[in-house]
Amino acid sequence: MTFLKYTRDHYLDLLFFVVCLALTNLILWLQPQQLITASDLLYLDLLLCLFFGLYFTSTYWRKQHWYREIQLRRAAQADSLNWRLDQTKTYAEQYTATYINQLLDYHQQSLEKLHQQNQDQKEFIAGWVHDIKVPLAALQMLNETYREHLPEKTAYQMTDELTRINHYVEQVLYYSRLDAFSQDYLIQEYALTPLIKQVIRENAAYFLHKKIHFELLGADETVLTDEKWLVFILNQIIANSLYRR
């Protein structure tokens, strides 16, 4: 805080001093004995103003450490949420610091509660994905077993819907891992062609049913990526394109 802003905040103190000084001058000047002259009165006023100015300035400098602590936390932005305010010298500063630290404690408790809820949700989603894959795999086996006994259109439709459900399940699983993306991401060198062919095989039924021809052009390239996340992204791109045709 600048000295000018500090002065504006304490204008009532300045006004009170000016009123007291004027009242003192009036009382001394109206004394019947005239014990003090105008020059002496002016000299007294200058001394009082000097002492008050020194007091006012020293008070400002004593509070500068408090304003610096606040400014440092403002500059830290989100990092200040873990930075308690303990550098206090007066009861007023201690009162304010206690309130701020209490808010920080409440914030930390809310974060921990939210983290626990998020963790519970992730565990539920992971369990649900694991459980749903069991009947999904059974349906796929039944579809492959009785595929020959179904009309061609119905068989393709069954395969399409099962593949779509499988994509949705994978999408839910991968989205639940986004908050731990950095921990679930392993960078290595991979050839693009085998990964693309893997995705095409997984969606082969869609290509056949919709009579879409796929052709892979260009030389094989090697990239730095995470295999499962790249396969997931390619699956989403191709599956979304096929669904909307």
C-alpha cells in the first residue's frame, strides 16, 4: 500500500488532529492574560504537526510488513491457497490472519472432500466398466455363434450395435482417467501403420456394412506417443465418422 492510499484510509485521524489543534489554538488565544504570543502559538503548532507527522509516518512503516505479506500472497495467486498468514505484530493483524487461515483450512477440507468424491466416482466407473464388459463379451460370443442363423441385415445391425456399445464403454473408461493423464501416459516410439491397421480391424464390421473402402497411403512413420491413448483417439475419430454416415 502506498503512503497516499494509507493517508486516504486514515483521513479521519488527520481531521481529528486538525480539529484538536484548532481548538487548542482557540483556547490559548482567548486566554485573558494573553500568556502566549502569535509567534509562540505558531511555533507550538509547527512542533505538534512535526510530532504528529513523525508518528503518522512511523505507524505507516510499521504496517508495511503486513501489507507486503498480503501483496506477496496476491502475487502468488492460486499458490497462496496453501500459504498461511502468520507474520503478525498487532492484535488487529492477528485477528485478520486468524480469519484468513480459517478460510484456507475450510478450502483445504473442501478440496479433500472433493478429491475423495472424485476418487469414489472413478472407482465406481472403473468397476462399472469391468462389470459391463462381462455381459458385453457374452453378447459378442452369442452374436458370433448365432450369426449364421440371422438375416444378414440383422446380423450386421447386431454387430454394429455391439461395437458401438464397446466404443462407448471404452470412452467412459478413458475419460475417467483424464485427471491422471500424466501418470497414465508412457511415451515411446511406435510405428503408425500397425496401430492404424489395428483400429481398422476393430471397426471392420462398420466398413463392410456401410460398404466403405479403406486405403492406407504413404510410407510408414515412427512417432513418439502413448500406444493406448493414440489407439483410443483414432478409434474415436473413425467410429464417430462411421456413426454419422
